[in-house]
Amino acid sequence: MAHIDYFLFPLSPFTYLAGDRLEQIAQRHGATITYKPFDLMSVLPRTGGLPVNERHESRRAYRLQELARISKKAGLPINLQPAHWPTNPAPAAYAIIAAQNAGGGDVGGLVRCILAACFAEQRDIADETVIRDCLARNGFDENLVNSGMITGAETYAANTEEAVSRGVFGSPFYIVGDEKFWGQDRLDYLDDYLAELG
């Protein structure tokens, strides 16, 4: 059975625009997923990247056009200038990690809920009430927002180091064995690769 390590940053609009395609692909091929929230902002300078506000204007302008195009094609509404972006991604990341450790709910749904809160609903994903809402809506104990904080913080830091060591430099980023796929627009290639694995 194939396994997908999914490195994600809760403030990435491209991760939001992936929707539930990863989960659909995994289900189709009987693959499992480990969700690995990581700190992209600390990874960027270590891997040759720049945060959005430090990129050339031509790159920033193109990014907005691309997001609008992907949003239309994916049928997912997006605010190109979210009210709460950037914000502190750590609390949401900790909650995703705690939920995955606890089990019993829909981790993929939780990730999508948090991303949609930022990019479609103009909510602050650093706000505990927003995280609690997403946890509860996806079958998890909303108190994981507190009880999972220490383990979440440790795992978040470990995921970030693992990301750098495994060649991750953006989000979303999917790894199967030695094969790496960067971006929601590479999900078709991931689908093809899993089909080849049988």
C-alpha cells in the first residue's frame, strides 16, 4: 500500500485550492496519508525561496492572476486579499497534529476547514474559536486545541526540520517514497504515479 507524506502550510492559498483532491486520489489507490503541517516561513530562506512581500512585483502580480484562475477552475471561492493573512499559523498546525494523533475524525476535512476559514470565510485561523469550530465540525474534541499544544509544537518543529531534510520547499508538497510532487497542479502526476505503483 502506498503512503503519502503531505507537507502543508495552513496559510498557503495554493494548499487551499487543492481542495479534497488528495484525499480522492488516495482513496482511489488505497493509499494512506500522513498530514505534516510545517513552518514554511522558516523553510523558505533555507531553501532559496522568498516570502510573498519580498518577491518582485511581477511575481506578486502573476501570483494573484494564477490564484484567480485556479479558483475558477476548481470551483473554490477565494479572497485574494484575506482579512487575516498573514496570521500566526502555529495554533492551527498544532490542532491538525493533535487531531491526527487522536484519531476518530476527518483530518483532511479539518485541514480544508482551516484553509477555507482563512481564504474563503475571512476568519482568523489563529483564533481559538475558529480552530475549535473546525475541530468539532470534523469529528474531533474541540479541547484538542489546548490538550494537544505541547505535542503539536514539538511535532511542528520536527516536521519543519524533516521538510528541509527531504527537499520540501513549498506547500502543498507530497512525497511518496523518493518521488516528490510540489503544488496542487501536480496532483494529476501524483495520481498517475500511484496508478503505476498498482
